[in-house]
Amino acid sequence: MQRSLALTAVVCARTARALLQRPAPLRHSVKMASTTTLYDPTPFYAAAQPPETKDFCMQQTMVRVKDPATSLKFYIETLGFQLVMFRDFPQWGFSVYFVAHGLTGPVPADEDARWDFCMRTPGCIELTWNHGSEKSDGAVYNTGNADATGTKDGEAVKGGFGHLGITVPDVYEACERFKKLGCTFTKTPNSGGMKGLAFVKDPDGYLIEVLPQGPMITKPLDCDGVAAEGGDGYKDNSKA
Amino acid sequence: MQRSLALTAVVCARTARALLQRPAPLRHSVKMASTTTLYDPTPFYAAAQPPETKDFCMQQTMVRVKDPATSLKFYIETLGFQLVMFRDFPQWGFSVYFVAHGLTGPVPADEDARWDFCMRTPGCIELTWNHGSEKSDGAVYNTGNADATGTKDGEAVKGGFGHLGITVPDVYEACERFKKLGCTFTKTPNSGGMKGLAFVKDPDGYLIEVLPQGPMITKPLDCDGVAAEGGDGYKDNSKA
């Protein structure tokens, strides 16, 4: 599949994605070589939402950060999040900072209104700082995937958490900017098997996936100078 | 603080929250007993979003699940998420299922339109199934916090990932329903130090926080029969 994209300047998005998605979603009856039977969730598309849940909102993902100053600078100045609310709990030794994209209006100045506003904003990240962690040497927290940070034996963990993911109008342009701002990439858009998406690390090492808001396109060169036909393989490290 | 709420049927929400938040956000110059200086992010409220990032969208949080049938049933039927998109990648041995709240319209039937729709939906959860994991005995993945699952030495990890969090119109009503549906709670609304919020576990053990969309209220009894003045302490288990 990747070879077919190699020499094309900007591959027709729909074609590229159709290739990427191939084989098309298979049905329950299809047996895999590994004897795994694919699960077909198609009936859920037609499922009525339980009426009691109709106003529920996926409001937050909480991750702990070593140093809030560094993390907020990254999420706000590099990734374009906005600060929605913060709270200090000195009696319990932690503080939380909510950041989000796509706010429906200005953050209210009134504390109560700000709380309500935050609790109705989908997709916030709750950055949690346990006071004192900023004084630690090196990385503090296990970041999911096959990370060994935060273990007693130094061995990689079979992590469930994978990444946070943002979508952007143009992955290549966004990554050029991230590169200029000094981001660490674990995958530039043209490296690995899936072209047109990237992974950068946040200051604690959490992975941030960068995906397009529209069709998945491939450009001839990415921010690291990797050609569409080139790039080292990107390995999912989830199988510790 | 909790004692002051104990005998009140439904505590005035603003008062309760004001108490909960006390002390009010402290400023940079305030020194903690532990010598930690609180970080004051207030200037970020006034920060202009970098223009290149204005359309960025916090679109996804990816977590691995052992069995997609079980997980999708939980997220959709219990938590009220809707299936937005799924993709099978048998060549790479995994499938992904995107679920979200608050869709702006029906999920498009057309595959390309569905992709675009999904990539513009904030706060999706990307449930990732590595084919074959469903055949494992017991829990497969480390779920963050101080979990020992997925380690080689069986010791708790200093996990960075904390939880996903949903907001609901009424935490107590939502939890009554969750209880009837057989959810496992790690904190019912009246247990622990923070009244009016709860934590349930998803099928893999990931924590789901349940918070109100409006003011934080306390009711005299919760779904587990715990009185507002009662309840065992809920300990943050992040400090492995």
C-alpha cells in the first residue's frame, strides 16, 4: 500500500484512505488466520441512546504531570489548548488544570459560571499535579503503552492507556510548526506504515497523536525530511 | 468541611462547592508547608490562542480493551456513548472503535463522511482491541493510577493516566441507574472526602469519574445507602 503512494505528490485523499482502510470492515463470520473472529459492532449504529444518558458528556481525561508550568506551556502554546479552570487542593497536596479546544465562548470570569462551563466542555484534559513531583529527577509517571517508568523492576508494563489525539486541518503544516517549536516526535507523518499521521510527546512523555480533520493525505516530504516512500517502521509498542 | 454538609438534605450547591474549593486558588507567592510553591496559571486565561491552532480539536483518548463486545456494551448501553466509527486492521492484528457523547447529528452512513465526522467530534474514546486479548484470563492491561496489572513483578506502578470523566445532569440519579445495571463503584457519591462525585470501573478496570454538569450538590443517601455524613475515605491511589 505504501509503495503505491510513494511517487505521488499529494495523493488523492479518498484513494489513500480507502487503501489504508483495506480490507474494509469485515464481518463477524470472517475468521482470522490467528483464529480471532472479528467483532462486528455495526448494530450499535442503530441503537437508541438510553434516554437517561442523552445529556451525558465525555468531559475529561485525567493525566498526572510532573511540572504544571512546563505542561501548561506545552498544551496551551504548542497544542493550542485553552485554560478553562484550575483548582488548588493544598490540603490534599494536589492541583488540577483543565484545558480544552473548541470553547463555545470566552471562559467566564465568575468562578461558579466557570465551573459550569468547564463541566459542559467536552474533551477537556485534566492535568493533575501532585505537589512536589516537580522536584523529582527525570520522568515520574508511567505513560502507558510499553513504558517502564514508575515500575519497581524497570521492566516495561503492558499499558492500557495509549495516547491522546488531536485533529488538525493539515497534519504536515502542524508538524512543521511542532518541529520548529522543538517537539519530540515518535513518528513524523511519513515514517511508519500509516502515512499522514504523527505522534509527538508531551513533556511527561505521553503520546499525542496528530490526525487530519478531513481526508488522510500524504505529502512528498514531512517536517523531518522523510519522503512518503521512506521512513523507518513505526512499531506499536503496546505488546510489552 | 464534610461535617458541615452532614445534616443538610440537599446542600446549597454554591455553598458546598465554595467549601470544597477552599482555600481559593492561591497565588504563586504562597509557600506550602511542604515547601511546594503553588503554580499560578491565571495569566493563561488571557493568552491569545496561536492562530495556527484555532481549529485544533482534542478528538480522542485511546485505551486498549480486552474484549470489544463487553466494552462497547458498557460504554454504549450503560454510559450512553454512541458508536461513531470502527476500523479493523487484521493485517496488523487490531481493531479500533470510536465512541462519543453529544454528537452534532446522525452518524453518516457514507464511510468517508463518517471518517470526517468522527475526526471533528471532540472527546471520542478510541477503544482499541488487540486481536486475541479476549482469550486471556483475568485483566490484561495496566489501567493507570497504582495498578499492578501488566507488570512482570506484580508491583503497583506509578501510573500517569488517572481516569476518564463524564458529566451528567444528576450524579445521584446516574449512579442509582449504574448500580441497577451492575456497575462496580470505587467511590459512590457520598463516600470519601469529596461529596457528590463518583467513580465506576469499566470492564477493563479503567476508572470513570462521574461529575455534575452544574453545581456540586450532596444528597442525604446515595445508591449504596451511604449517608452524606458517612462513607469510608476514598484514597487517591496515585502515589504508588
